[in-house]
Amino acid sequence: YTCEGLERFDSPGKGRGLRVTRPFKVGELLFSCPAFSHVLSVKERGCYCEFCFTRLTLWQCGKCKKAFYCNVKCQKGDWAMHKLECSAMVAFGENWCPSELSRLVARILAKKKMQKERCICEKMLLIGEMQSHTEDEDNEKREMTEADIAGLHRFYSKHLDVPDHKELLTLFSQVACNGFTIEDDELSHLGTAVYPDMALINHSCLPSVIVTFKGTSAEVRAVQDMKPGDEVLISYIDLLYPTDDRNNRLRESYYFICDCQECKSQSKDKAKLKVRKQRDSIEPDVINNMVRYARKAIRDLDSVPPPSELLEMCEQSLEEMGAVFDDSNVYMLHMMYQAMGICMYMQDLDGAIRYGEKLLKPYSHLYPPYSLNVSSVYLKLGRLYLGLERQSACTSALKKAMAIMEVAHGKDHFYIEELRKMIAQK
């Protein structure tokens, strides 16, 4: 892990930041950073190695029978972290349910205790220096943190010296604001990790770099040509939505508002909120009411009814919104994306393809270049076409995914190798 060509600096209006000291071309790796601490999501157990996040697992922890590894070496490598959970999982059985955030914080505390000198991923920023926002949290956030802290005490007190309450509040806030979700090639959530040096990177809705993952390491590649002095900027949020929605999300989760060029000009908002062409123009309050309806419909989907009901909710809101919104409006796209996922879950391949195909053109237009949101839809469609033996459609979709992923993941990433094999087999 080297960070040559990068330096920490004071970014005007943003606090600390990271900038490049030499030119970088699109697709070039700025740096790769190992995790200070990481945790595999409970729902991915058995599919991925707990230690290195490799997809094939053969080796099981004999005691809890819940954790899986590539081999004995990975199992030994993970023991210092796994032992925090192993006996508790056996003791609590079905009642073992700490949040993923609590699990990660427990590992950070254990690692800090074991560690004597600076970690390799703290070259530019120590873990304790990460930004925390305890004083900005509202009551709802604070209640969630308190529940996470209670979970930490309940499930970990046996194998962990838990620090005092104030220190825990700070650490939970630091991890909430600086943690990274590790995702696979289709953007499914695999786990959560902390990379102190990466916490220096500020947000922009016009990012200059993209973060992808190789195992548990984070890799940062340029998605724009960069010249010396340019700031390294990633997007903290999904960039599909209009300016107001993006800034609401940034304020809720990260306690700031973005003032990038796109937020000032709002140049894509009109396309993002496109309304149906009609003889008479649609009244502004009809549009505003529909935006309110759309935002509520999006929140309602989080209430997790069974899949068949979820699909009905999506279809119903698409019909309702479709009276006012164009098919390429981002709220329509949000519902189509959800519907695609539900169809895939219900193994309705044709339904999933129908929704997926509607996303591609607007996605390519509304997202920045080299967006993983775009490549992941091409990838999903490619695999769906494969399932229906639609060879040429499959090859075409996979090639489009690959063109983006070669820039985002690098040409030697195992995802790219897998794709090349799939395309060759066609």
C-alpha cells in the first residue's frame, strides 16, 4: 500500500481533504487501501470467506458452525476477530442479533487494543482522527446509537473491554460517517469496513474518482483525467436523484450540503424530473404533489412486506406517477429498479428483463460516466439473458458492463476475468 502522488491538504470549505500531486488518467489506480477492520454481513455467511471475502468457501468454524473460510490460513487469520462472536453465537442461538455497525465497532475496539503502532491504512489519518458528528445527531439517530451500544454490551462484554459511554458514542458516530459498504459487482451489500486514509476523501456530485473493492481492500481509480493539485472526490450517495434529494440525504447522513458545480447549476434536474408530454402543460403543484407522493412511495417500500405485495406497490405507484411523470423520470426509474430486483427474487426473468431494459438509456444519460449503477444493470441483464439463452443480447450487455468496469475495477480484477470467461463461452 503506497500513497505516492497523493497528499493531505486543507480543502477550502470542506476541512481536510486529499489531492493528487501528479497527473492521473481515467482508469488509473490512485491507491489501494487495506481495511483497518471489516465485517461480513450476516446474510452473506456461508457464501463468502469471513476473512478475505473470497466467493468460494469450504472451511467451517467447528465451534459455531456459522463462519466459513477459504482454508485454515484464513480461519487462523480471522480468529482474533471471530472469537469475539463465536461463543456468543452459540450461547445466544437465535437471539444473537447485534447490528452490523455494532459488530464492526466491536472489531475496531479489539484491533485498537491489540495494535501497538500505526496501522498500514493510517498513513495519512489515524482512526481516532476520523470526523465524528455526535453533537449534530437528532433524537432518532441518538436512539439508534443507544440501541447499538446496548447490543455491544449484551453480545460482546465477555470478550471485550468496552470503553465508557462517551467514547462509544464518538466511535459509533465516526464509523457511521466514515464506514464503507463493501459491495459486489451487482452492488449487493457484502459487509462494512473502515479505511482511515479514505476518510480524508471529500464528496462531490461530480466525483473525480470511484471506490471499488478487491476482497476487503478498497481501490480508488480516476474517472476523470486529473492534474496535479486536483482534489480527490468521491460520491457519498446515489447520484441519480435531483439536487434537493441529494442534499437532503447528505444532510441527514453526513451533516453537510454540497456546493459542487452540479448542485449550483442543477443542470440535470430538469431531465431527472421530466414530465409527460401533454397538450396542456401540467400545473406546478400537480408536479410537486406527485414528487411528494413519489418520495413517500419510496419510503413505504422500506416497510418490507412480502415480495408479491412489494411488486404490487411498485406497479401501483408506477401507474399513479406515470400519469404525470415521463418514463425516464428518476422516481419512475427508482420504482422500476425495485421492481426489477423483486422480479429477480421471485425468479420472474422476463419481468426482470422488462424493467431492466427500461432503465438503461435514462441511467446512461443521468448518471456520471463510468457509473457502477449503470454497469450493475448491464451485468444483471446479461446474466438474465443467459438464463433465457438469449446469447447475442447476453454478450452485448456483458460487454457494455465490462467497458465501465475496466475503468472502475481495473483490467486485472477477478470480476473482469469472470466476465471475459462468460463472454468467451458464449
